[in-house]
Amino acid sequence: MQVFPLLRKVIATNRIIKFRYFNTAGQQSDRSVEPVSLLFKNPVGNLKYYPI
């Protein structure tokens, strides 16, 4: 499944998403967020969200 159509649906229905985040140092953390908007400029997407 494509990620961007799924994220658009999540934003439209006010749902919470969970994902694994990796910072620039390679450290990982699990996050739960409420997505607010999605900006897509080929080939990069930027998700704005509120942390839960």
C-alpha cells in the first residue's frame, strides 16, 4: 500500500498513527502522533503532527 494516500485518509478522519522514527544519528524511537498536514514535493514528503 502506498503511504501518502493512507496518510491523507488518516488526516481526513482525525486518527492517531504510530511509527518508528530514526534521527540523523541513527537512534530510533516509537512515536504516536495526530497528523495535521502532509506536504509532498517529489520525492520527499513532510508530515506535520502533534505528539501524543
